[in-house]
Amino acid sequence: LFDRLRLMFFGNLRQSWSDFVLVELGHQQYEKVPFTPEARAFDARADVDCYLLLHRCRDRLDQGEPPHAIAADIPPASDNAWLESRRGRLLFELARQAERERDTALALQAYGESRHREARLRQLRLLERQKRFEEAWEKAEHATRNPRNEAEVQGLKRLMSRLAKKLDRPLPAPKPRPHIPRFTLTLDNPSGHSVEWRAMAHLHTPETPVAYVENTLINGLFGLLCWPAIFAPVPGAFFHPFHTGPVDLYREDFLTRRQALFTDCLAHLRSGRYRDMIGATWRQKVGTASPFVVWPVLTESLLELALQCIPAAHLEVMFERLMADLRIHRSGFPDLIRFAPGHPEPDQRYEMIEVKGPGDRLQDHQTRWLEHCVERGIPVSVCYVRWDA
């Protein structure tokens, strides 16, 4: 009974009554978003029952029960977007386990039913391994007409390139890819620091300070500028006092439901008011839970330096790509940022640097961010570190 009540209050089974205690003790702060008495996680008992059934199925899968024994108990598709996203993740994990156990038929079926962002591509790769090349090609052509995200676009290109050779099919000439600047450092490391920390220490000077920010800085600036849109009291987005962010943050309609609000926030970049807006939000909200702002990293001094050196036009380019797919594009930013506040050219007062140690290589989502920045004149580079034996 208490689990059911906790689920109905929080909308999930991750949070617990201890959230009340942490807030009362001052260890956690949440944004105060007004919501009506009608706001709730679920609208019907059947939705609660469906959630609990999905949760039990996932527990059974995690405990090693065979996928085929669980598949029959997974409920049918739902009109509830929150439940359908959970069902999609469950089907995806069940398909992966079925694939490991060589139950190909079940894996293909579960991948096909799942709306998980990686499910369709995994289904196509499995068809390829089964040498069902014609079927894979047909499905891949359909997917390219309506891709789910950039990662799928990239994966489809590689898949269709392989299939084209097997089926003797023509492919359009690949688009030229931009050249990503790169350089190499040979460093000693007597204290055993991480490669990122060692590169940061080497590149840092009083005139060109370097910070290790990875995904935190651009996400944090976005979260501060767009705070009013992110925490807008949209119906159904908030229904208890302990939300770190809106429950529909990664749903397809998140931006469309708040389009005017995000437009207003981004307009500050063009009007020149963005520095004041971001700084005021930082001072007003510091310590308040946010899905984008990591407060221990985004210090006031780092914030001021970033706003001084990163042009508004560059922020707008990065924010717009971030908004195109919040779940995927919030990661993949370069590890370091090197500031040059005294540089005479405004567009050259900072540089974002991805650091790679011996044997490491760029991941796909990192490459996509780097190429996007190069194409739009945002200064980025890759630093390859070698250890001085």
C-alpha cells in the first residue's frame, strides 16, 4: 500500500519519503513550481497498475528470468506518454537480453515494438547479422526518411554502406566532413593524475586560464538562461514539491509545449541582456536542483569568465543544437575550456578542447559536437596526450 501511495505521489519508485527530511534539514532545495490540485502523475488506477506491472517485469529481467517468460506479461501500448516511455525502455532491455540468449525472433519483435532511441538501429544490425540483407535494407530506407536522432542517422549511414556492398546497391556520395583541429602534448605524470587534469595543468597560464568543465558549462549556461521555460508550470509537468525538473523533459513535445517561452529566453542572446539574465538567475537560484546546472562546478567566477569570453552568437548555436535533442546532445562537449579574455578578436577569446590519452579515441557523440562547432566557426580542437616515459 505504501509503495502504491509513494508511486502515486512521486510518479516513480526512485524517490522516497526521505526527500521530505532532506528538504527540512536544508540538504536539498527544489524550485517552487505552482501546480493545481488536479495535477497528478496518474489519471486512473489502471495507469498505476500498469506502472507497477512494468516495474515488476523489469525486476524479473534484472534477476535473470528468461526474456520469453516475461514478454507475455508486458502490457500493450498505452496512450500515456510517461508509461509508454517506460514500456519502450523495458522492451529494449528485454530485446538486448533475448539477443544475448540467441532468441532472435523475440529480440527482433521487441526491438520493433520499442520506441527507445536505439531500438530500430539494433533491430537492423541484428537483421544484418542474420544475413537478411534485403529486409534490413528496406527497413533502413524507411528509417532514413524519418530518423529519430543524429546518432541514428550516423548509424544508418554506416549500416547502409555495408548493405550496399552486399546487395550491389548505389549510395550517394558522402558529404565532406569538416577537419577538426588537433595537436599533441608529451607530458610527464609523476602524481598519476587523470589525462584531462594533467592537460589542464599544462595549458593553464595566468593569461589563458583553463577549466575542466566537460558537459557542465554549456548545459549550465543553457539551464540558467532558460530557467523560466524549463520550470514553467505546464500542466502535468510538475505534481509534487521535489522535482529536479519537468517530468516531460525528454519527451518529443517538451519544446513545442513551451515554444514561446524558449523563444523569449533565447531572444536575450540577441538583445544583449543574456549576461544580466544568467547572472541574476545564478544568484537567485544557486543551490536549487536543476537538470542542467551542476552548482559545485559552475562557480560564479567561472560563470563570469565564460560570459565575458563566449560570444552570444556561439551560445545560440550550441543552445539550438542542444534543444534539438536534449537527452542526447547534453553530452559530448569537450573536456576543457581555455579562456583568452585579452584576445583582440571576440570570436577567439575561448577554445573548447577534447583531451584523449594514449589508446583513446573520439566517440561518435563527441565527433558530432566537434564537427558541428567547426562548421559554425566555434573554436574547438582535440588534444592527444602522450606520456613521457
